[in-house]
Amino acid sequence: MLFRIRLLSVFRLLGAAVFVISANPVAAGDWGGDAGVELRAFTSNATDPAQHDNNASVYLQPEYYHDWDDGDQRFVITPFVRIDQGDPERSHFDLRELYWRKSFASAELSVGLKKVFWGVTESAHTIDVINQTDAVENVDTEDKLGQPMVNVTLLREWGTLDIYVMPWFRERTYPGREGRLRPPLYVDESGARYESSAAEKHIDVALRWSHYFGDWDIGIAHFSGTSREPRLMFFAPGPLPVFVPFYDLIEQTSIDLQATKGSWLWKLEAFNRSGQGQSFQALAGGFEYTLVGLFNTSVDIGLIAEYLHDNRAGQATLGDDDIAVGFRVAFNDVQSTELLAFSGIDRKTNERFSSVEGSRRIGQSWKLELEARFFSNTRPDSTLYTLRDEDYLQLSLAKFF
């Protein structure tokens, strides 16, 4: 069952926590975070008349952390809440992080909900498998739900070893019937099915070793547990058919490499996975070359080129044989103006996914962000076809505190 809490109960819980923390000077820590408003406009009418055309939303993501015991212990809480005008499923709450961490001489222990990122490439995060995707937030899969875990980190001369024990699985979120950027059929999350008889209570485990050798950074990992990437199964319980998510048990072994050679940054991440039908492999790799101080200015431009491959059988997937090219611009001005643009092109079908992201700080505590996504040359037998009318522009204004 989806890990959700009624908003009223959440606000009561957070209010009580704030009161206790504020009333106890010993427990006083540091607050931060951001809040903002988001406007999203689609360039085409929705394929399904039940879906909205444009919408607005507001969000709040505060963060509190407190260190004690000479910095050897830390408590962190990062709640997130969004209220969306057009899609009730996008109005949701999550605890992105809620954990306690204890540091020892050559080890760390963390218990609670955490966010853990694996990967190095820009166009796809192929090996990132610990946290579940919060897919109601954005189509780019960057937003993640907090994952309950016990995490032990061993710091040794031969590298860093992370051990993860995850006692509770979190289901992927999806847009509702009225939401955009969703599959052609509504995804009924309440009907989720599992390969494991323990369902969401299956205990997942993972190991990751990481180290560096000169200019090279390397990570080797293995994950055993419930896949964060469900297969959508057709289900027709009534007059309106739906998709229901099916969560397989998988074994995934992965590697990530990054080499810094002057202005060149070489990247690779790849995995072998079993458990979703036949074993298959996927990879993403390429480079970023940075032009520093272009034309004797403060502007830096990074040129990005990556290749994506996924050879799983019987499923239409994004990034199965794609080239992604783009650029990153850092203006290095007082307003921290940045721009990132890239396009992914399928080598066989010429389908394209293009993305533009820009941001600029306003004053000391405000930030303006622009985002655009475009889907072109889609084919009826492809995954991108369901997004053929989903091109959009998004403007957001955030206040940091």
C-alpha cells in the first residue's frame, strides 16, 4: 500500500515536533528549506478529455538538522508537501528524509528514511536503485521518495563500503486520472501486485564499494530485492480498464566510473539485472568537456555527449539505443545563472526527447526556474508515444529560508 499520510495528521505531527524542538534549547538545531509556486502550461490539448490542460501548484520543503556529541551524532528531518490544482494525486506529502546518524572513528550508522543516489551520467540514472521515484512530481525521474533503511558505512583505506538493509518497500507514485504526463491508461496504485509473498514488507539489501585511484572514481554495487521499476499490467475490472503495477524481485549488479582528465570528464554506469524475465544489461556513458572562461568572460560551457543502451527483451524502453547531446552553461554571475539543455535521439526510430532547464537567483533568497520538455517523432509502438501531446513549459518561483 502506498506510504501516504493524511495532510491534517501530518501538519499536526510536524507542529508537535516543532513545538518540542523550539521548547527545548538543548535540542535547538538549524532550519532551512524552500517553498514555491509552480505554473505548468501544455502546448497541446490532453489526449484524454478527463485530463487538465494547464495547472498551478504550491510546495513546501523545510529541513531541520541538529548536531550534538561533538558533531558525532545528527538528526535530520526533511518533509515535503505539494498542493496541486489539477491532479488530486499530485497533492501529496512525503518524508524525504527522517533519520539519525552516529559517526564512529572509521564507520557511520544511519537509521530512518534517507535518500541515496548512485550514478554519474547526465541523461539517465541507469543504476540508481535505492529510492523509489516520485513520478507525480516530474517525468525526469529525478524526484525520489524517502526510503526506510539501516545504513552502515565502513571507512577503510581500501575504500568505502556501504551496507543497506531496507525493511519496507515504497510504491511508485503516478499521476491521477486528471493528471498529465501519465500512461494512456490510469495507473491504479491500490491494485499493486508483488512477486514476493511478503509484498511491501520484503526486506531488500544492497552493498556498494566505492574508492578512487588517481583521477578515477569507481563504485561497484549489488542490490537484491523488490524492483523500484514496476511493470504495468493491463487490468479490466469494469468498463474502464486500468494499469496495475507489478513489482518483481530482482538481482542487480552495477558499476559506475568517472575519470577527470583536465577539462574532460568521462562517465560510465552499467548494470546486469535478473528477475524481470530474461537477464538483461543496460548502460549509459559518455563525456562532458568544459570550455572555461569562454571568449575571456566568466562564462563556462560544458559540452555533453552520452550513449544509452538497454537490451531487455519484449518491452519498449526509453534509452534502448539512444544518443544524448547537450550543453551546460554556468554564467558565474552574482545571480548564479545556469542553463542546461540536451536532446535524446533514438538511433533506430529518430524519436526525440528534449529538455531545457534554466535558473537564476533573485536577490538573496529567491530563485526563478524555467523548465521545458518536448517529445517528437514518436511512434505508436514506443513508450514515448503516450507523451506525444505532453510538451510543456514550466515556470517556478521559490523562496529559500
